[in-house]
Amino acid sequence: MGNTRGFKIVIISALFGCCLATPAVAVQEKSAEALRSNDLGALTAAIDNLTAQLAKQSGDSEQVINLRKLDIAIAYLNFRSRRIELFERDLQTMRTSRNRLEDMVEQLRQEEESLNQAFGSGQPDVTKKAREDLRFRRKVVLDRIERFDSEIVMLENRVSEMQHQIDNVESFVQKNMKF
């Protein structure tokens, strides 16, 4: 019985507290609702602001990515241009060397003619040995000329290929920079 009486007192107290607290709770609920609507408006504004910033940032990041690509493309162009310059310098050196070798072949041919005229039919052993030596030297020089020719062709093809690559990258840069 003592338990039931205590239970009844607790329930009556709770009901009494609710009855007295109802107007206070109603006021609190109205102010909480007003705060929630203000908070909701502020939250909506903050979400809109974040959405706008995110859109701007994604546009900025896309622009940054394009700028990085262009920067890499320009670095590539500079590197390839320097390589082409080196190859063209090598080509010029090879052509100059090849021309010197052609001059040497002509000199060897002239030496052979002068040898034939100077010795004629006299001293056949000496003349024959000198002619063989000149022919051998001329053949060696002609072989070197052939090697230079093949190296020149390979280098010219490489320069042409690199120039084509540069043209492709230049068109990419021009397209993205809107020239």
C-alpha cells in the first residue's frame, strides 16, 4: 500500500507539473519553432552559399587542370625544340663531314690520275702498289660516305617525326588557349 500511495503521489505531481508547465512549454515550443525556422533559413542560405562556392571551385579546378596541361605542353615543346636544334646541328656536322669526304675522294681520284701520268708504263710494281693503295683508301672513304648518308637519312626522319609531334602539341596549346 505504501508503494501505491507513493506511486500515486508521483503521478499526481507529474500531472500537476505538466498542467502548470504547459503554458511555459508552449511558449518555449513557439520560441524554439521560431529559432528552428531562423536556423533553417540560415542553414538554407549556408547550403546555397556552399553550393555556389563548390561550383566556382570546380570551375577553378578545371581551369587549374587546363593550365597545368598547357604548362606541361609548353615544357614539352621547349624540350623537343632543343632536341631538334641539337639534331639539326648534328645533321649539319654530318653533312659537312660528308662533303669533306667527297672532296677527299676527288683528291684520291686526282692522285691516281697523276700517278698514272707520272709513272706511265715504267715501274709497274710501284705504280700497281700505289694504285691499289689509293683504290683501297677511296673505297674506305666511299664506305664512310655511305654510312654518313644512312645516318643523315635516319636523323632527318627523326627530326621530321619530332617536328610532327611538336605540331600536334602546338595545335593542342593553340586550341586550349583559344588563339
